[in-house]
Amino acid sequence: MHRFEYFAPTSLDEAVSLLKERGNGVKLLAGGTDLLVHMKEAGLHPPVVVSLHEVPGLDSIEFDQASELGVGASVDMGEVASHALIQQRYTALAEGAGIVGSVQTRNLATIGGNIANAAPSADTAPPLAVFDAVAVIVGPAGRREVPVIDLVSGPGQTVLATDEIITRFNMPAPTPDTGSTYERHTPRKIMDIAAVGVAVRLSLQDGKIAEGRICLGAVAPTIIRAAEAEAALVGQPPSEELFAKAAKLAQAASSPISDVRGSADFRRYLVGVMTKRCLTTALERADA
Amino acid sequence: MGTFSVDIELGDEAAERFETLSALVDTGATYTVVPRSVLERLAVEPRERAPFLLADGRLVEQDIGQTWIRVDGKSVVTRVVFGEDESRTLVGAYALEGLLLAPDPVGKKLVPVEGLLMATTSQKFEVNYTINGRNYHTYIEPNRTLLEVVRDELRLTGAKEGCGTGDCGACSMIVDGKLVTSCLMLAPQANGAEITTIEGLAENGNLHPVQQAFLDQGAVQCGFCIPGMIMAGKALLDSNPKPTEREIRSAIAGNLCRCTGYTKIVEAISAAAEA
């Protein structure tokens, strides 16, 4: 790796002022599983690296029964995946975090980094989106909140200013009869990047779908919500025909590219298969 | 790296007497070595004795003096080691740095290079690690990975660098209780950490059960991936003492064995769990 100046601020304020002072070219270091690879192999040579490891308060998971779940941006994938409450009530998120990389890289990679890195295939992004997660962002002007679905503006691009830091993700508590899941398709089972990722949440009330969320990864420049498919679900009793219809609408919402992990046609086909399968799994879990 | 010869002029400290010699440029040599008889002809006196580590691992004490060295019209004062009379004159890196020359092993000649002033701008960080229960303290540049520092500075070479990008798991260590790929951690990031490497698994001369099982099951082929595999196996059994085969395979999914000896590796971890 090329030389760089390294800072390990011990407060969020200090981190934000460093980013503000040093401007473009500063890279934030969280887990390092993307940043270090880019610095070693992809020609990224930032003059300054600011580590978030010594900044307190970013690595906690808090759950408030009445309102919401908060996951600090520095919480690693291993912790998200093994957290009992997340497994139980935010199942899709535990599944997404649990499938990233390997044991070793899950112990390093953070949820904040997975989102800020802004890959269309990020495995925790569709799960966060189906739980209507909001990112808490801190910058020189203070604090603002941006829904995760609106945070990424293109491959590798976010709406974050260079001096802003994601500190936390907040998600409202799902209603009691809620089920969710995340599935991805990869050419090889583990240590690969999603060719297609699908997250689904179904919240039931009186035998009907009160709220449905379908979020697709790796089939557009950013993660996308299949809005028409979601609208088709609302107020309906779940059925195979309904799920087939929603899967078709989700396919129509996708705009995949052809690359080494699959052709555009194959990916669009998978969106249909996987959306239907995810709806079925989410329903089973909501009923359970 | 190759060696080649150049003509050098060697002079006494006062630069009054010079002698022309054919010298070997060896890219592996740090110091310039000159036969004692030549130095005596130039009336160069030994100034001190210092220990030198030879390529074969032997430590020897040698006399050191100071001379002028002139190559391609450039000259500089350098330290020289008093060599055996029958040995050849060697030009080392220390003199070449002073002359701003570098060996071109392909063209077999010395070429002018720019001096490096980088050392004055590089940040050094003090780091403390507890590795296998022992305290280590060193100063490192921040662009070095934990793996590089543990291997190259602290000389614990059990962990290996395969890919350098977190895909192969050969560099696996347990840092503050978590199995990580140490090639993806900056060295200052791990300051203050408790680290376990493969060197720390055996206790009082007894191998760790996972290590013993790898031997008993014949799970080792070329051996390069094994330190990482054993660390991954140990980390699994620490949190899940009776794993299923599927859980074992998932736990070592981030460890590549290019001999493809996975079956025996999985059997060894399974046997260690039953032991």
C-alpha cells in the first residue's frame, strides 16, 4: 500500500472536523474489507485515512420494544447475523449479514461500510430497506436522517457529503405478524457477490397483507423497491396467484445488466423465481 | 538477484591515496567489504568492531573502517568492513545509497537514481500488542498491515500471506476474540489488541487438539493454508464444541486449500471436536 497519513479520532466531532479539513481524498476506515482491497489492488491511493475504530458509541445494538431497533454503523456483520433479536424479528437482516464474505471478513466488515460502499449487490441493503431503515448521518452542520433506499445514488455513489459519517440505522419495530427473508443467487455458494438479491417483508393483519416490501439488489444501478409489486399485495389475502403476480411486477421493475455473474435475461428470470420464493418464506414466518 | 563487477576507486580518509579495484556489486549486500591487505596499503585503520549476521545465519565480529569510494566520477565517504585477504571486494547498498547509484541487474551496470527524502515525512505509530500472552512493542508506519508487522517485525511467521485481499484465510488470527484476516487490518488499528496466532496454540509442549487432529488425520499436504485452517477450526470449536459437518464447512469457507485437501481437513476438525 502507498503511504498515507493516518488518524484515529476519539470522538465523532473530531472525525467530522478531520473530514472537513482534509476534504477530497480522505477515506474513512471502518471494517477495511472493501477499503484495503481497493488500496491494495484497485489503484486507490488516498492521502489521508481516518479510522473510526476509536470513535465511541458506533458499535452498539439497541432495541426498544415500543419503537425501534438501532444498529450502530460500526457493528460488524458477525454480530448482526448472530444477534438473537435481529434473527427473530428482523430475520432478513440477519440473513443478509450472515451471508457476506467469510467468518473472518464478517468479523471485520461493518454494516455502515456495507451501505456506504454503495455496491448495488450489498447484502444488507435490501434487508435494511424492507424494514424502512433510516440512516442517521452526522456532519459539520449537525445531524440528518436519510432512508437507506434513498442513500445510494449509483454504483459506488451515495448522497453523503465528503464530511458526513453514517452513525446508525434505525428501523421501526415490525408489527407482531411479520415475516421476512433475504435470498441471493451467486455462481458459487459462499465468498461471492450477489448476481441477484431479494429481500421481502410481509406484515399481516386479520389474514390480509397490511404492508408488503420487496427490495431487489444487483439488478439496477442501486438497490430498488418493487413499488408496483408492493402495492399489488396490500389489502389482499396471501395466495399463490397473488405472489405470482407480484413476482411478475418485480421482474418488470428490474433493469439488470449482463456481466460475469449472469446475463440480463437470466437475472430478470431469477428476480421472478426468487421474489415468489421469498414471498412464500416470509408468509410462513409471519404465520408462525 | 544477480551480481556483476564494476571498477571502483578506494581512497584513504584524507583522500590522499587511491587504488583502483574491480568490485562485485551484490544486490544482497548491505556493507562494502574490502580485503584487509588493500586497506592496509591505504593505511586505513579499523575504527570499531561490530557484529554481522551472515547469510547462513552465523553471527561474526568484523573490523570496520572508513574510506572514500569513487564510482563513475562520484565520490562519498563510506564505512567498509575489513574482509579476508582472499575475498573479493564487494560494494554494498550503504555506499551505493550515498553515491545515489543503484544496480541495474539486467544491464549489469550501476545507474544514477534519485534520493528518497520520504523517511522524513512518514508517520510512525507506537503500537502495543499482546500476542500469545506476551507483550510486543514496536513502531510502525500506518500503511502496514497487522500481518506484515507480526511476520516481518515481530518474526511470528506462522500466519501466511496468500492473496492479501481477505479471500484465502491463510493469514487468519484471533484478534480480541474474533477470527479475522490479518491482511485486511491496518497495524495501528489493532493497537492494544489481544492476539492469538498459530504459534500460541500449543501449551507446555502439547499441541492444541485441532493441531494434533490435523497430524493424526494426515490433513496436511503442502502446509501453506494449515495455520489459517487450524485457527479457523479452533475459533469454531471455541464457540461451537460439537459442530455438524455443514457447520465445519461453513466455518472454513473463507480458507482456501490449493492442494484441495478439504475432506481430511474437515475430518480433522470433526475428530478434534470428538476428542
